[in-house]
Amino acid sequence: MTLQEIFSTLQLSCDKFSHYLPLYEKWFARFVGNAPRILEIGIQYGGSAEMWSKYFGSGTIVHGVDINPQCTETEYLKIHIGNQGSPHFWTNFAGTIDSQFDIIIDDGSHENYHQILTLVQTYPLLKDGGIYWCEDTHTSYYTGIRVHGGGLKNPTSFIEYAKRLVDVLNWPHTHFAIGVGPTPNGPHVDAELIALFGNTQGIHFYDSIVILEKGPRFRFERVVRQPPEGKIG
């Protein structure tokens, strides 16, 4: 079944934007049938966890973080009550996890600081080959309404933080230029960001979604093919 078909059969309430469903399938299809471990921030009524259980299949476990103590567990959903904006909560949470996650989804408060903190605190809990997904990032553009730290090009917004991570993908090129050699005078990418996100292979932006692919850096290695002597093209 497609996620759209599964969504229409959910018994619990679930609230998503329609373009999320095909994008979930684009990015998560390879985990179907493999019993992925999922961390989802923002459980509400449990509809999304039900959706993941039906989509990924038997053995799927969702660890759900929510501030609402009324959230209830099921056979596929383990609840962790806490505030995603609290570093102390995340420190304690990390101590309770016995293995890393395949997928992390932030659908929590949508507060910019919370989204940044959650990414920083949980990225080490994501496996190599895993997907970090932050949704509803349109709140990064809200100025003085609903959330704090938003507004176009506001340096405290989650989107602006995510844009900085594009530089992390390319940080070696601030130290060395092809055909020139070392370029020690910089400017260079922030070392703390490299330490946090240097093992990222790709960052992808969609309307209201930011996705990080975790894994070792690609080797920056030229491959040259010269045609046989006497042949052109």
C-alpha cells in the first residue's frame, strides 16, 4: 500500500501537508520491511506512529517524544515524555537508548531553537545511512507570530542554521583549491559545525522540509577518461 492509501485507513488522528506523503516514500522506501528504529518528536494522538507501523511493517519500533503526559504507548510505540527544548532532557534520553536510529523525524514544537537543539542533540543517535527529517520548517519564516526566532534571513532560525550546514559539506575546499594548492587564510567553516555534522553526505531542502543524509564523506577524487589515440568524441 502507498502511504496515501495507508493514511486514509488510519484509526488515530494524523495531520500532515499533502506533499509530505510522496516525499516520505521517496526517502523512506528502502526501510520498508526492514523493521527500522524510528525517533519521532511530536506524537500528539499517535496517528503518525500508526502510519509508520503500517508502512514499514512488522517489527517497526517508534520512540516518540512528546511534552503531553497523556500520550499512550502501543506495541509499536514507546513514549518518552519531555521537552525537546531542554538539553537536560536530551542528555537523559540518550542514556536510555540502547542502539541508534534509522530515521529521526522532528515534528515537534516547530520553535526554531528547539529544532536546532534537537538536531544537535540527536544527530549522534542516528546511524550512518540514516535519514534526519525536520518538517514544518515554514515556521522559520514567521516574524513575531507563533514561534520565536523566525523571519526571513533571521540568523536564529532553523532554516538559516541548516543553510550553514551546506558549507560543512564543502569545508575542505576552503583549505585547498584545485590547481592552486593550500589556501590557509580562509575564511574557513566553523570547526564545531564540522565536528557535529562532518559525517553528512547530503542536505536536501523542500517546501517546509529539511533532510540530512548521514554517512561518511564522499572521497573527492577525480576520474578521468581519455579516448583512445586517434579517436575524437
